Amino acid sequence: MDYINDLGRKNFKTLFTPIQIGKVIIPNRLFWPPWCFNWANTDGTMSGKMADFYLDLADGGCGLIITGCAAVSPDSLLYERSMKIYHKDHVPGLKKLCAEIKKRGSIPGIQLMNFGRQSITTFTGKELYAPSNIPCPVKSKKDPNYRLREMTLEDIERVKNDYINAAILSTEAGVDVIQLHAAHGFLLNQFLSPYTNKRNDQYGGNTENRVRFILEVIKGIRAKIGNAAAIDVRVSADELVEGGLKPNDYKEIIPLFEAAGVDMINVSISISETTGLAFRQKLEPQGRHAWIAKKLKTYTSSGVKIAHACFIANLEVAQRVMIENNIDMIGLGRAQFADPHIIKKTLEGREDEINRCAWDNSCLFSFSNNGNEVFCLVNPKYQKPKICN
């Protein structure tokens, strides 16, 4: 990244200090927080549109690029064109992308997920499953075919193996960071949370039991891939719902993650029914949830890094929020979707050329009338097509 010039070294010294996550060296402290674009090919392979965007991020200077929402199980999908990583046919396109990202000086990652009760029966044609038979109040209303059941022990073993298989395929593709999505109400989050996990066996009840499934996934992945990739876990530290997870709960959970082999914890908030509370159509105050990441940092003890992304519009704020809250990595989501070259343009003194995010939530299709595809109000590449009468 030759454009990390004197301006960058002087004004953004902290942001552009490399960081080691596991055995992986990230060239700077900025990452792309994975999004569910619904841009994959219908078979779940990497599409040209997705690849072009991720490469645009690499060209723009993003240190870690985490490709998003890769389904690990064929019977759990949230979107018709979800990215998938459970078959060898899903590897070649991802492998080509990872190689190109590395050529540009960035680090490729992948987010592995099973959607659980927040999946869509219409897209899978099969009954959904979750730790407990508690329908998602959001997805169940949107999907007329919604059907859910409680997972058996056999189901749990199968899905655990799905995660492990997906991790193996990911490392074969050249991924350097594997993120397990245990946030925003998806399956791993559903097991972890007392709000959605009402089981009375070894996978439910107290914290030790509720965290058991994700620990088995982490340990199973580490046993198979060794140090071939760093393991990152994304969590909803505050589910913003009565009876759900709160930041203090992670005082007990994080040491268990560390012992299992986690290298980084990516801190977010909310689940499906509280997304509107977390992602309001308002930028200020920027970095307003970073205090939660700071709190979770105090629970780490073995070099595990803390990452966070939420309401940060530029590099100045990113560095300030990172320093003030003792966070190791900062994610720029909407700011980079509006302009994937925001990092490079800032360092080159071309800030007047940056497409600034309007913070109107057009890109969050849960809030918009854009259907199930992501659009941007200000990025000309990804604006919603106009319908001509």
C-alpha cells in the first residue's frame, strides 16, 4: 500500500500501524464489516459484481476485507442469492478473489453463518431449525411458508460439521481470517442467548451450556485448520431486548472463547427484532456504541483483539474512536460502500472527491423499499436502477 504517504503516517499513525491477528499480519487497522449483499450467483458462487466490489475495497486501501454472509448449510438461507461455502464448487471463485485481494496488499476474510430461526423457508424449501422452537417475530411475518422446529442433538452435530467443513473450504480458497457470525440473532447467537435458547439439555440453561455449541465449532475448526487462518467471532454484546445478552455477560463468555482458540472478537449489537434500535437513520453521535467494545476489551487477557464497526464516517473519527476506546480494529461499512476509495482519497488529500454516505439507510434493505438487494444513494455503481414508464 504505497499510498500510505507522509500524510498518512503523520495524521493517522495509529490507524496505519500493522496489527497481528493470530498468525496473520493486517497492514492497517481498518476492515470491511461483512454485509449480506444478496449479489452472489444463484448457486452461491462468487459473482462478478461481488468480486468487483471487494477488489474496489482492496484498491482503496482497506486492510481486512471480510466477504459476507456465506451460508455453511444448504438448508439455511436468508436470501435467494446468498453467498455459500459448503461445496467444493464454491471454492474456485472465492480462491480467485482471495488471490487478487492479496495482490493488492489487503487481507481476505470470510464470514461463516447459519441463519437458524432467521432463515427463510421459501428459499430453502425445508423446515427451519433453531436451539428452541421460538419463531423470529420479523422473519416469520415476512415468509408465508415459515416453519420452525427445535434442533435435535443430531442436528447440532451436523451443523457443527457444516461449520468445520466451510472453514476447511475457506482456507483452501486462501482466506486468512474466518469470522463466525454469532451476532444479530443468527444461529450461533441463538444458542448463546438466554432470550432464544430455552433448552434443558447440555446446550441450554447456564452460560457454560449455552456457549457449548459455538465452543465446539471453534475447537473443531482449529483442530482441522491449525493456524492456517485467524478466527474472529462477531457478537451482539447487547441484544437490546429484555432477557437477552448484555455486555456484562461477556465477562464469563470471553475467557471461554480465548481458551477455545479465538484470535479476535468483533463487537456489534442487536438482533433481528431490534435492528431498528441499533441502526437508526442518523449519523451523530459517531461511534456511539464503541463504549461496549471498550468494556469487552477489559474482559480479554490473552492477546485477543477487539474490533468494532458502527456509525463512523471518516478516518479522523475512526482513529479517535479507536484510541479513546482501546479498540484494535475499526470497521467502515456505509462509509466504504458509499466510496470504496475513501481511505486512499483521504491519504492522498483528495477528500473533496469522496462520495460521502447520506446515512439514509438505502443500503439496509430491511428499512427500505428496495426489495432484497443493496443499493446506495450516492455511489453511482450501486444506485437503484430507475424504472422508465
